Amino acid sequence: MDYELLDHEADIGIRGYGNTIEEAFENGAKAASTPKISVENPLARVTHEAAIGRINKKLETLMARGLTEEEAVDVIVKGLLK
């Protein structure tokens, strides 16, 4: 499995796995975009939409603007958590 859902007090806890930081984030994003919806009303219509992409282009852009790789990853992660 590329990711693990964690028992957590927040809305959701995810641990992504990969051979690179990009793969780990991509696999974590897959988990975050997988619907986990519980609906009790049989007449309700529930939909879900998400986009998944690699972060290496965003990482390169932030590093070109003067951030270290660690700082750039931090900015991207904080953006995903908003």
C-alpha cells in the first residue's frame, strides 16, 4: 500500500510512502483525495472531486525564488493542509 490512514484526533491522519519525497507526497495526496463519506439519508446525492499532481515543479519554482528545499517542502505542505 502506498499510504496509511492513521487513527488521529484531527479530521484525518495520513502517512504517505515512496522512494522519493515527491512519491510520498503524491501517495499521501491519493489518500487525502479518496472519499471517506458516511451518509445516512438514502435520498442524498453525494459527490467528490479532487486533483492530484506532482510537487517537483512547485518545489523547483520555490527553490528558484531562493527557498531551500526544506523550506519549499514546508510551504507546499502547509498549503495542502489549508
